[in-house]
Amino acid sequence: MNFKDEYQKRVEYIESILRKYLPKQEGYQKIIMEAMEYSLMAGGKRLRPMLMWESFCLFNGEGEIIEPFMAAIEMIHTYSLVHDDLPAMDNDEYRRGRKTTHVVYGEDMGILAGDALLNYAFETACRAFDIAPENSRRIGEALKILSGKAGIYGMIGGQVVDVKESGHRLTGDMLDFIYRLKTSALIESSMMTGAVLAGAGAEEISTMETIARRIGLAFQIQDDILDVTSTTEVLGKPVHSDEKNEKTTYVTWKGLDASKEEVARMTDEAVRELRVIREDGGFLEELLKSLVYREK
């Protein structure tokens, strides 16, 4: 298996789904549809819908029931980035090599584009009821996971604490809390939703949540490591920014070597859990490893 080729095939498949579910650009509110597309189709790893698809396949899921949820999770992730970039938050002018949404469309439309993507994500996920009405119970459970992991007990909750404690020295427990909610929650949602829609049992869904939580934490810790060890040219964004902003990270908390050990430990544990479900972890195993041992 050529991982890079397989990865690119999946990215192309995901982007075809995103275009399929984007709203038509029409009506007096047409500008918001334009801003939504500008934000959603800006590129990126497409990690969350890819993890959802691979988890669906892991449990032999069939049909198009998964596609609205794949589009929805990427819409939720994108809305969070649009709002992160706003002047009141990180005040970033560029993302993925081009101007951020609020710079192009104005701060007011930046706010509304994020709102629109979040709301439209759930409109889109609900289209699964039309695709597979016979699986309404699974769809309902998937919606429950999707909404919970994106909300105040998930991604938003982590973001709140991160913003509130900005500039303060954090305890290790608080840092873990932020990482678990802000980064891991949507990864957990992706893998759990894929399993649910494929018909996995409760124990298997719980295992997927555990795998995703470990990978999400390892992914974020690797971000901390790269801020210290990488270069601006490789990473595509300024390095040593955490140190300049006096931000608490795993590297400042535990040190560089210990942080690398944590990434390896969490990844190994996640892969072992995956192999309990499927002895040959296949593409999903390689994907998990690529996320946490990446160079950018």
C-alpha cells in the first residue's frame, strides 16, 4: 500500500462530498453561501471526515448514510477555525496560505459564516434520515455524539478554558482538560460516529472513543513539539510562538524528551486497541501514525 496515494484518493473523495452538500449560492443571502464555500474549500488535511470514513469501513459499514456526517464534521471543524481567526480571538490574517474569511468578507460576515457552517452542519447530518430512514436509531445516536462533542462539554468547552486562561500558567490537569476537549473531542466524534453508523456495538464504540482520545492528545502534543523543533518553512507558520507568548504546553510542562515519550506511548496504546478490533490495522493504523509522527 502506498500511503500517500491512498491518502490523496480519500482527500479527493471527501472534497467531492463537501461540494455535493454545500448550499447553492442563490437568494438575497447569497454572500453567506459564498463565504461558507470559501472557508470550507480552503484545503487542509480533511482528517476528521477521513477518520469517520475509515471507522465506518472498519465495522463494514455500507451505503451513503455516512456521507452527510462526513460533510457535517468538516463544517463544524471549519466553523471553529473561522471563529478562531477573528480579531476578538487570534486575529489571524492568513490560513493555509490565503486570507482568512473575515479579511475577505468582513468581520460581520466572518462571524455569520462560522454560525452558518455550524448550523448547516446539523441540517446536513439530518439528511441521513432521508438516505436511510430504516437506520433512524443509529442516525439519532450519531447526532447525539456529534452535538455533544462539539459543544460546551466538548470542543467549545475546551476553547473557553483556553481563552479564559490565556496568559496564565496552567496546571498539567488544566492543560490536559483543554487538549482533551479542544482537540480530541472532534476526533472522538469522528471515529465514534463512523462506528455507530456502521452498526458497531457499545463496547466497540467505547473502544473507538478511547483510541481517538489518545490520538487527539498525541496530535496536540506533537503540535507543541513542532513549535520547538521545526522551522517556519516546513511548518508553514511561525515557530517558537508558544515560548514568545509564554504559553503553557506539554514541552514547557514536561520537557521535550518527555513530551516525545508521551506521543509514542499514547500512539502505541491506540494502535494496540485498534488491533484488538482488527489484527491488521490497515490504512487506519497508518493514518493514526502519520498524524502524530508528522513534521508539519
